[in-house]
Amino acid sequence: MTPEADRYLLKAREFLLKAREMLEHWPDEAGRASYLAAFHAVQALIFERTGNVAKTHSGVRAQFGKLVKADPGCDAELRSFLGRAYNLKATADYETGPGAEIAPERAALAIRTASLYVSYVAGLLADDHCGDEPEA
């Protein structure tokens, strides 16, 4: 794995840890952190497979879709998570008034799904290097 992809994956894991730690007192921030965990995991995949970094949230989603299009291991839940989780980030960042809070149950589900997401991407990146010959 390239150092850049490794750093993105580390960042994803850091956001997962933050999400878990914030869930009890700040579910909106936990939901937001769950999105960012998945976002950074996808950036790792994008960089590893293309050598580039997507510059927008929608670009990350689109590039992820292209990269996993033929992978039967990527189920509908994972394929749609970035779009749904972005709504958690947007709610935490921008919404006010009634309906601006993220329910703890919704944040907890986002954390579980983001964890699956990070594991899925980490597995893809590990599979990319299975059987690689060690350098002499």
C-alpha cells in the first residue's frame, strides 16, 4: 500500500474511534465522524487504485462507485452509505432548529456501517497486494 493510502486509512480509523467516543454525548458529531471515516477510507482506495484524490464529496462517491462496480462483495448497503451518511454530516454541520439533531440510534447504525466500510476498503487494499513479490 502506498504511504498516502495508508495515511487515509489511518485517518478513517481515527474518525471511527472518535465516532464511538462521541456517541453517548454528541450523536450528531458521532454521525458526522462516521461519514468522515468512510470518506477517508474511500480516498485511500481512490489513491491506491488511481494515484489521484477526489476533490469533492460527490467526486468521492462517484469514484467509489466506479471502483467497486464489478465487486459482488460490495453490497447495496455499502454502495449507498456515503450518500446517506453525507446527510448526517450536513445535519451536524448546517442544520438548526427542530429536526437538526441526529438520534443516537441513527448515529450508532452509522458507526456500525462505517466500521464495515473501513474494513471492506482495508480488505480491498490488502487484496490488491496479495501475491506481490517482495522487492529484492
